[in-house]
Amino acid sequence: MKSIWKYLFLLTIIASCGDIESVEIETPFEETKNEKIEGYTAVDIELIDQTVEIQIPSEKLSGHKPEIITNNTGVTSLQIGKNFKLEFTEQNTDISAVEKDIRNEIFYTTTILEKTDDLIVYERGLPDGSDKHVHFCKVLKSGDLSLMVKTAKNSQFKKSHVDRMIKSTNTIKTRNTLLVKRK
């Protein structure tokens, strides 16, 4: 909340200087890193209240162009081939709530493989032990902004696929646009 007040204060001071211009402010989420990954390329994902940048495997590395689609419920999907499918949702939640939802799934049995303050990796399968696949969910926060990034629900991933997607989510940073006046 403090960061929003800082931006509003800055906007108020600059607002008296002339014409309006937009200025992009780039900030990492608290949980992400700003390191460039070799063989990866940065893409912008337009969400409802924010734009985020994420490094993804390049077309040369993956053999596929990224596809970004936003559905009518506000979920934005990023897909690169069949083994890299992420869903972005602006949702105020935490990993404990996500874990509760995962454990309460009716049709699947779930085993938690890894859990931290912002990440949960789990294996889910049918009750008879068949059709097991690995998924993850990560919750990122930057000031008042909250973002949930997870594997696409109806997809089947191996642990190596999930590890590559988590590597990408570790690079996410938000891009806030601030309108300011210029002379």
C-alpha cells in the first residue's frame, strides 16, 4: 500500500509541470529475480490491471512460437508447444488457500512434492494411481498487486516440464504505467 501512495505523491508533484505523458515503472515481484536466462527471451503479458514481463524459452530453443490468449474470465494463458502452458490470474490469494483447493479436488488424489511461501508443486492422479502428472502454482505479490501463475489444469506435465516453467516464473516482473505531466 505504501508504494501506491509513493506513486500517487510522485504523480501529484509532477502533475503541475505541463503536458501528460506516460512513464513506465518496472519493478520485480518480491519473489522473483532479475537475471537474464541464456536461451530465453522476454515477453510481455497484458493482464487486467497490470502488464508483466516473463522470460520464456526462445523459439530457437523450444521450436515453437509463444501463444498468448486471454479468455472472458480474465485468465491469460501462455503456451509454447505442448509442454509449456501457464495460466496467469490476478487473484488475491496465498499458497495455503491454493493447497487447500488442491487437496479438496474430488476426482484426483494429490501428493505435495514441494511447498514454500509462494510456490506449491504437486502430483495428481486418478484414485486408482493411474494418470499421474505434475503441476505447480505460484503466488506473486508486488505492493497491492497479486498474481497467481499455474500450470494449465487440463494438461499433462512431467517434473522436468514443471521445473522449466518454474524457472520462467522466477523472472516475472511487473510493469506499471504512471501518467505524469511534462512541460
